[in-house]
Amino acid sequence: MTDLPDAPDRPHASDRPGSEPVVSGDVLGTPAPVMRTDRVASLVEDVWGLRVDTVRQLSSERDANVLLDGRYVLKVSNPAEDPAVVDMENAAMSHAARAAADLPLPSVVPAASGVSVARVIDDAGAACLARLITVVPGSPAEGRPVTTELAGQVGALAARTSLALQGLFHRAGGRVLDWDVRRAHHVLGEPDVLGSLGALGPPVARVLPRLAAAADATAALPAGLNHADVTLTNILTSTSPGAPVITGLIDFGDMHHTAHVCDLAVTLTSVVRNTARQQPAGTWDLAGAVLTGYQRHRPLTPQEADVLGDLIIGRLALTLAISQ
């Protein structure tokens, strides 16, 4: 990703008093970018040539996401984000759209200069990468009742997205993420992590050898670049009355090269631990529906089925530990 333009009339981070360049990689430990609403509108007009009337900040764990006129999202990446990772996300959206045009994915809007990513300075003086991404309709499925019909759609979406990314290779795919379920035993085994889980610490400690063995086994299983976060938080569904229908999949921010069964484990975990107050289906019914939907497009091998349960336990334990 070369020749990225700086936003017009925006100083470099080194030109700002007290600003220091952030070392790429420490995304979780680096504060998310901050962009004032009035700056966002002028930035989008300067760089993308688009006039914006309404601006609304969206929640984000590590980036700054701003909804523009209900049509676009300005995504300002964490100052510590590796530019190669941003390039990989853009490449993944483009590749998946070409491979499966009917997948409900967002796309990147080129800047007026024709490039897909611009360098900007946030309100704290940090240099960041910014992209303009189209909005896909719907609202997040997290927190809404999950029927077996919807669970089946989720499983199918996970499989179709994984298949659509086949054939894509990127040098950033091998990055190290704490959310990678193959690293669960490493992350959970770090000092003080199990202690932070309280009463859950000892039972999690007892399964660490199983998580390590499952991670080792994935090395011999089918793999590739995967979204790795096809979860209810990132899946959008229709808001009209009647049975919910998936309308979009967003956020490629956790994608990496991994075994396909790890990608499935993330999705299945999200469905069975959903946060809806109303639960129209039980855990095993939901799990079965996800697996049925998934295997309509990508059947599991016996070896993948053998490790899936332990990978789900790893994802659950990671969720507990990282949330602490």
C-alpha cells in the first residue's frame, strides 16, 4: 500500500507539539483515534469530494467509526495499526465481492485521487489511516432473539465468506492476534490471566492442555485467510416484522490466516452465547442449526469435527480473559 495521500491541510504527527509516532502493532494498548464531528465533515469533503450533512459517532473497540448520512462509514484506524493489515482488509472485501457478488459485504470508496486509503491526523495529533466504506443495511443481530432459522443463516454466511476468500494471499495474514483461538492456551497461560477469572480460573487451567492439543491439530487442517469474526455483533439483519434475514456482514478487522474450523468455532461460539433476553431455541438446537447451515456449503472433515469443541471452549475462555 504505497503513495497514500495526506489529508489536505493536515499536519504530520511529527509537526504537532508533543506528538510521538506510535509503534505499529500495539493496537489493543493504544487509545482509539478521536475525531471531532466538525472535522469529519471537512475531511470527507477535502479527501473524498463528498458533502456530508449528518455525522454520528459509532462504537468501536480500537478504531474510530463515523456514520455519514446513513450511507458511508468513515473508518479511522488505530494509530498503531499496521498499514499492511488495512491493505489486507481492503483486498479481502474486493476479493470476496468478485468471488461471490451476492455476499452482503461493504466496499471501499476511493478518494478523489483514486486511492483507497488516506493518512490523517486525529485530534490528539496521532497519524492514522482512514477509509470510506459503504453502509450495508440492517442492525446487529447481537442482543436480538436467535431462532434456529437465523442460526442456520449465520452458519451458511460463515461458510460462504470463508469460501469467497479462498485464493487470496496477503503478507499480513500471518499476524499475531490475542483473539486467535489457536493462541488461547498461550494467552490464558500468561501471568495473572487465570487469576483474573476468579472461580473460573481453575477449571480453565485444567483444559489448557486440551486447548494446546487442538491448536497443534489445526496445523494439519484446511486453512486460508478467514474473516475470523463472523459473529452476531458483525452480522446485520433486517429490522422489518417477521423472521429476521441477514442483510450484511461487516468488520474485517480480525481477519488472519487460520484453519477454517477456527473461523467456524468463532461463529458458533457467538451464536450459542448470544445475549438476547428472549431465547427461542436451546444451546444444542442453535449449535446444530449453525453446523447444518455451514455444511450446506462446506462439509467438515472428521478431523475438523474432532477439534471443534475444544476450539469453542478456547474462544469462550478468551472472551472471558480479554474482557477482564
